[in-house]
Amino acid sequence: DSLTFEQMRLKRHSTMMQVSAKGDEQLLTFLVNQSQLPLIITIKHDLDLILEPFHEQMLTRIMVALGLMAVVSSLLYILLRQIRRLEDIEGRLFLTQHTVDESPDLTLWCDPSGLIRYSNKSLAALSGFSRQELLNQHFVDLFAEINDQTWLEYWQKLQDQKQISIESPLHISSGDKLPMELTLSLIKYQREAYVCCTARDISQRRIAEQ
């Protein structure tokens, strides 16, 4: 076709899409030799064959992306569950702490040496010492009839019995002594151990017994 030849010659080079007799899309590239005897070189490419590597790579990338999305979704789900679990644990700890702080029973925790690590409001109110002042005292400072040797004996006994009950007067800031019934329990957490002591004023019981 002379008209088509002339159009291609004027363009010099180009790339275009065309449909073959079979209905397949082809990529047509031609280059015109600019000489006294023009020569047009045309190259036809099967478009599906050219795009096949691209399609394969795209499919691979899509699969990788979907895999990453699945992993991220799983991690996000696990993270949300852990956050919810921590919130539940914090809520229970808050309720437990509030219950112990407000308990009418006197409560204190001591380390193996007998140093007070925690005291609730009831102990502070009855003893006349502030909670901060109590943290600077030892168990034997509050319960004067118990000395260091007795404390060590109680500590050793708690390793086997886990809980023991004793009676000992509480030394309060005014200098008076109040008869108390003590329950000592051993609490172990990770590598640390504490003695939890709950105490009840038995003054009325002692009066009734007299």
C-alpha cells in the first residue's frame, strides 16, 4: 500500500498497536532508513508474550502483598488481644490494691529481713504513724515482743507451713500497746518473697476474757 508506505516513511519511526488476522493484539515497531532508496523495517511482537513476565511479576507481587497484609493483620490482632489482656490485668490489680488499702484489717508486707515494704490505711490510722514512716520501720519495731531471732524463726517456719497465726501487741506512736492477732502468710513472686501480715485488734476479746 503506497499510501501507508508514504505515511510510515514520513513518520520515520513509530510504535503502534494493531490486531492480527487471528484477533491477537500485536505491537508493531517500524524504522525508516532515510536514504535515496527508502527502506522500512517493521518488527511485530506478540503483546501477550511481551507482557507475560510483567504479569507474572505482578502476580508474585500481589501474592507477597497479600501475605504481608495477612501477617500484619495477625500481628495487629495479637497486639490488640495483649492490650486488652493488660487492661484487664491492670483493672484487677487496681481493684485488689483498692480493696487492700481500704480494708478494715491491718495489712503490711515485709521482706525477708523484716523491713516493711507496704502498709494499708488502717495500720497507719491505728498505729499513729504515717504510711511513709512505716516504710522506714521493721516488723519488730511495731510488734515489740517479737525480736530479730523470733522473726527469723517465723520466716523459716513459713517456708514449710505457708501460713501461721500468732498474738503480739502492736506498739503505737503514743507509746501504748494494743493486743493483736496476726496471720502471717508467705508470698513468692518470681525471685522475690514477702511475708504478708494481717492483724486484728483483739482488745475487746481480751476484756471479755478477764
